Amino acid sequence: MTQLEALYRYEGHPTEFAMSALGNLREVYGIRRIKLDEEWKTIRVEYDATRLAAPTIFQMLRQTGLAVVEQLSLIPLQEAAPAVPAK
């Protein structure tokens, strides 16, 4: 079993139907956890990569009625170190 997490951004406000469908999505074999953050408008899905792939997760989230627009990186961007002038 290979546990992975994927982070997605969505638009709009989740409807009651979408929230119910997300609850049902937790019953899919291979999905371990779903966490919705309404303040940041993100949804984090922990899943078994030996059972499901990221594009499949994205498609299933879209089928719930939630307006998922993109997958986000879980690794924060790092600023480049300042260049040191050559002597």
C-alpha cells in the first residue's frame, strides 16, 4: 500500500448535494481521507496509489458537483538563494 496525498483548489461554495457526494466518495476503496478547507477553498485527499491514480481522483471529485479547477503542489515554492558575486 502506497499512501499519497493530493491537494486541489475549487471555486464557488459546495452545495448540499456536493457535500453529500463527497461523503459517499469516502466509501470508494482506496480513498483513505478527504478534508475540505472552505477558508482556502481546497480539498485534500489521502489515497492508496496502488488502487487509484491522481487523474482518477480529480475526475471523481468533479463528478461530485464540486467545481474543482486544479491540482496544487503540496511542496511549497522555495525562493532562490541570492546570487553571490564572483571575485
